[in-house]
Amino acid sequence: MKFIVRGKNIEVTEALKQKVTKKLGKLSKFFNPGAEAQVTLSVEKNRQIVEVTIFFNGLMLRAEEATEDMYSSIDKVADILVRQIRKNKTRLEKKLKENAFKVEELMAEDDVKEEGEFKVVKSKKFPIKPMTLEEAILQMNLLGHEFFVFINADSKEVNVVYKRKDGDYGLIEPEY
């Protein structure tokens, strides 16, 4: 697995790179060599945040953890990723093409219950109108929601704005 380690408001030392490579390197047993892990280490006030995004065979696996210690955050984010993989192993087997994912490694330890079928308990329809990003954020906040779907007035594409754990906002845009 290839690792790309970046820092945000922190200098990424060799010791931090080694910790990331060693801890997340254990995940390599689940993936074929083509997988790529992007790791962002950041500091906000007294929070040490680790964000990991793994790209493999057209899919993406993501986890984020924040603690008061960067090394602890790295350990916890690795545990989260292993749990996600094991929890969704059947769906991953069905979704992935041959040999994109090392399925036999998933069967080795079965300490996490596999998720059942996805169950949609509510369906909702609503009109979507073109609006700016600022209008969409305002509308989301007025509704008290964590996300909001809208048509971006500038790009004429369907976008999703969402509230991040750190209090900032994120925007999801389609890519063709």
C-alpha cells in the first residue's frame, strides 16, 4: 500500500511518518498493492486529528479520529478502519471485482459482527431549487439539519453541503 502523509498546522516528523506507516501498514493485508492511503495529520487547539482516506479499486474507505495525543489518534483511526472493513466484508466482496481486496484476511478474525441488510425506514421528497452555497448553508442551519441537498446556482449541478465535526462546513460536488 502506498502512503501519502501530509500535515496541517503541524510539521510531519520522521517519527510520525514511521508511526503512520507501521500502524496503517497492518491494513495492507486487506488490500492489493495498488491501494493508496492519504493521511492528513492536523492540530486544532488541543485536538490532534488524523484523517485517513484509502482508495482501492474505485472505492473509498475513510476514517477520522481526534484525541489529545497524535499517536493515540493514529492508533484509534487504524482500529476504526479495521472495524469498518470487517463489518462490511460481505458487501465489499460483492461490490469488488476479482482480487481487488484480499477476502481471506477478512475471515481471519471475526471479532466484529457483520452488518445486516441496509434498511430504509423513511423516504422523503422535496423540491430542489437553485441557490448559492451561502443560501444552502443558511437553509440547512434554519432546518437544524446536518446536511442539505441543493442545486448550485453557479454550476447548475446537484450539490450537498454538510456540517463537519469541527463546526466548519463541507461541500460535495459531482465529478464525472
